Amino acid sequence: MKLIATGFLVGATVVFLAAQFWLSRGGPGWVGYIRAAAEAGMVGALADWFAVTALFRRPLGLPIPHTAIIPTKKDMIGDSLGDFIGTNFLSEDVVRDKLRRTELARRVGSWLSEPANAERVTAELATAARGAVTVLRDEDVQDVLEQVVVRQLMNQQWGPPLGKVLAGVLADGAHHRLVDLVCDRAFDWVRGNHDLVMRVVADHAPTWSPKFVDALIADKVFSEVLAFSWAVKVDPEHPMRKAVDKFLVEFAEDLQTDATTIERAEQIKYQIVEHPDVQKFIGKAWTTVKTMILDAAADPSSALRRRVADGLVAVGARLATDAEFRAKMDGWVEDAAGYVVRHYRDEITTLITDTVSRWDAEETSRKVELQVGRDLQFIRINGTVVGSIAGVLIYATSQLLF
């Protein structure tokens, strides 16, 4: 394009020189129009060449003021570009309006409701999970588990929270099923251990007691124990059950308020955590979890991936059909985007200005010229053509007037 534009200038120059030579040798008057057009075309071509060249470099290498604009004003251009984008594109109102018109939640919902798309997202999530788990060092994760999770458990008292949980269970009456189960098992155990009761009574009987007396006593004891366990089992209002309820209520209160009970709970906590089997479990916890995650993520038919995919389809279907839920999602997205541009707009625009400032001035000028230079060369061509037309009109007007 430079060659073509320069060709127009050279052509205008050749025509001007030829017309001038012809006129100097007594050529006809109409040649003056040609000379005027060529002369004005030369001026227009040179003027536009200077203007276009001045954007990227100093014409002919001369230190003319206000030339080489892009190399010398690179940083200012970057700042202006950053301000322009920050004002016109990263305005909170602009971002919210664009997101609102985009209907992002509806589009995402319609896309996710397709099982194939949900599977694709699940596969990407699985890949990301595998990558994250693989990158994590086992030693670091283990240290976090031991120093953060276990330490937090050790620093917190167990008594009051357990007491509150137990009190809630008792208030709802959910413990009655457990009591029923214990009573059933106790009755079954007594009924199935007649020989054991006989042996216990015999072992504790006096040596001088006759064996048949021991047997009678053992039978009586067994019958009484069996009757008692049966009564506790079938009677929801049995005093034994009431005593258990009272004990549990008092124990729940003591766990929250009694210093001695709380201290005993703390001692039990330390005994549990410091038990070799518990320590071994803590040591292997991350390895076990890591293996489970990697196996589930790698297997497309795993229960974890199927649940994730089904969940995504369900969310997508709801987004596509539930206008209220969709409006909430759009609102959350708008609020999140508004928060980002409100608090981090300067950081985002700084990314532009800093990037431009790091560019080499000459290289930047060269890149810009390669992108828009072709169109700029048309300015030179148009300058030659328009200048020629203007020259003819001016010359014709002067001939008419004078």
C-alpha cells in the first residue's frame, strides 16, 4: 500500500513536470489545468504523507515537533485507553445493564439442562479436581489436618456442645428409639443366658449351701430378672425408663454447666484423640480421601460424578423454568460483577496501562502501523486525488475571475 500511495505521488509529479515542460514550450492553455491538478495532487500527497508518517516516526528523521506521536506518547495513550475502558466499559451501570440484557442465568440453565453439556462440565470439574489433588503435597495437607483441624478440635471444649446436642435430642424424644433398642437387646440377652445366670449364682453361693438350693435360687433370680427386663421392654412408662430419661437430662445439663463433668469430658477427649488407632486414622485420612477423590474423578460411571452431573442437570432445568430462581441468580451475578468493577476497576485498568508501558516504543509503533497502516495509506491516495480535484477547481475559478 505504501508503494501504491507513493506511486500516486510519483505519477502526479511526472504529470506536473510534463505539463510544465509543455507549457514552457508554448503548449495550449488547457495544459494549465493538468498542471494545476498535478501540482495540487503533489501537495496533497506530500501533506498526507507527512501526517501519516508523523504518527509513527519522524519524517525524514528530522526532529520536527509533534511527530512520532505513537512512540513518544505511548504511555499517555495507554493511560487514556485505560481511562476510556474504565469509564465506558467497566462502569457498574454499564456492566449491570449488559448482564441484565444478556439473561445469563436463562442461557446457562438451558445449556446445563442438556445431559451432554452437564457431562462435559462434570468432566472438566473432575479434571480440575484431579489436578488440584495431585498438585497438593501429602505432607502439607497432613500438616494442615494435624495443626489446624486436630488442634481446633483439641482447643474446643467438647462438654458444652455435646450437652446442647444431647439436650436437643432429649427434647425431641428421639432417644426413645435407642432406649427401646437397648431394652429389646437386654431382654433377649437375659432370655438367652439362663446357664450363665445359673453359673453366676452357683459361683457366689456359700460352700455349705446344697446344690439343689443353689439351683432353686438361680431359677428364682433368673425369673425375676427376666420378668423385670420384660416389664421394662413393654411398658413405656416404666420407672426404669423414667430413671434413664432423668439421668440423661441431668447428664446433658452437667455437660454444659458442671465443671467436674466438663473436665471429665475433656479427659475422655484427650484419651480418644491420643489413642494409637485414632492417631493412625488421622495419619492416613488424607491418603484415603485423596485416593477416593482420584478414583471417583477418573471413573465416568462413579457415583460421585453421576450425582454431580444429575445435580447440574437439575439446576439447569430449574434455571430454565423457574423465573424466580433465575431472577435470584441474575441478581447474584450482577451484584458480584458490580462489586468487582466497583472495587477493582482501577486494578483492571492498571493492567492495561502497565502492559502498554512495558512495550518497546518502536515495536509498539511498528505493531500499530501494521494493523492500521493499510487504511492510512488510503489517506495518502485520497489526498492526491482530492488535491488534484481541488487544484483544478481553484485554477478554473482563477481563470474565470481574472
